[in-house]
Amino acid sequence: MSASSSASLQNQEKHLAATTALRWVRDGMTLGLGSGSTAALFIRELGERVRAGLRIQATATSQASEDLAREVGIPLLEPRRGLRFDLTVDGADELDAQLCLIKGGGGALLREKVLATASDYLLIVADSSKAVAQLGHFPLPLEVVPFALPWVLDAVAALGGAPVVRADKQKAGELAKSDQGNLLVDCHFEVITTPVELARQLQSIPGVVEQGLFLGLARAAVVAQGGQAWVWRA
Ligand code: 5RP
């Protein structure tokens, strides 16, 4: 298969996963909106339903998703104490059969984890390339306070994670920044055999604001493969 037809198949799968996720949405819900291209397709579909009369409110996991939600007419809520989400729909970079995830490929892992944790139900939307037998081939993202970077890199290397500071794809020669102004470090573990232990070790490094392992958070996933949308449940 050529690269362009494989990208087009992947886009079709993303679209199918995003539209299938609309089945979880009910009138009156408060929603968390994920980040990345699959979540963006969901936001666009949701906007169409809102314009057709669906009443929902939402908070987004990134500035890009917030801008898109505003553009398509979704009413937005600011973070506040006591705010909970009935449902958050988000993408993933990798997911396994237990619905353990790697997230943060788009750099939004901190806000994504905040909303996932404040949600009664986290639904993942993914194309088939994201489903893996074991996590770790996709480099695990960390959000890191700039001052702490050298020591975080040392600590990640000691854990066997081959850290790479993420470059800004839009601005040549500059480093990528999260919406919070922090740096992003991609850790190449290749295979993660003990995700719970690794998450604990990474989270305890001073200067690591968040790490991209999402464990025990997702309740279900829509994984699209070809023309079929499979629902995986935790
Ligand atoms: C952003 C994320 C995204 O959900 C993840 O990168 C998947 O993106 P896409 O749907 O574009 O493949 O975690 O931080």
C-alpha cells in the first residue's frame, strides 16, 4: 500500500472512531474535549450536533481544541472547583488490551490527564495503528519545567528511557512548548514491561510536571479498523 493510501485509510478510521463516539453523548452532559487529530474530528461532529440543538457544555484539554470548539459553536466552561465531566473523549498514541495508554504526542498530556481524572467516563477514540500488544514503542512524553531539564534528562537516561527534547515542528531551531510553557521530553523505552512502576518513578523526578502513561483511567475505547468500529471496555 502506498504512503498516501495508508494515510487516507488511517484518516477514515479516525473519522469512524470519532463519529462512533457520538453514541456516548447525551443531552445535558458536561464534556471534556481531547486533543489531537481524532479528537478534533469528534469536536467537529459534536459541533454539528450542537448546531442542530444538542445541549452540552465542555472544557478542552488544549488551546487548539478550545479554539476549534469555539469555532464550531460548542459552549465552553472555564475550570472551577467542583466541575466534573460526565464524559471525556480523547485520542491516544498507544493503547493496549487493558486500556493502558500512552498519550501526549500532541503535547497536551497535562491538561488531558487533569480532565481524564475529573471525568466519570474517559472514552478513547483511535485508529487501528494505535492498538499495541505492549506499550513503549511510541516514545513516552513528559512535560518538564525548563529549569529542571538537565537533571530530568539524567534521571530518564538512568531509567533506560533515551530522552529526546522535542523540537518545535513549526519554528526551526526552537524547542516545543506545552500550553503551560513547559518543555516536552520524549522517552524512548521501546518496551514498557512495568507501566505502574515506571509511571511512579517518572512522576517522582523533580521537575516532571506530568508523564504520558494513563493507567486505569480509560473506561472504554472505540478502535476503528477498516470499516469496522470495535468497542473495547476496561
Ligand atoms: C495529544 C494526545 C493525542 O490524543 C494523541 O497524540 C493522538 O493524536 P491523534 O488522534 O492525532 O493520533 O495525546 O497530547
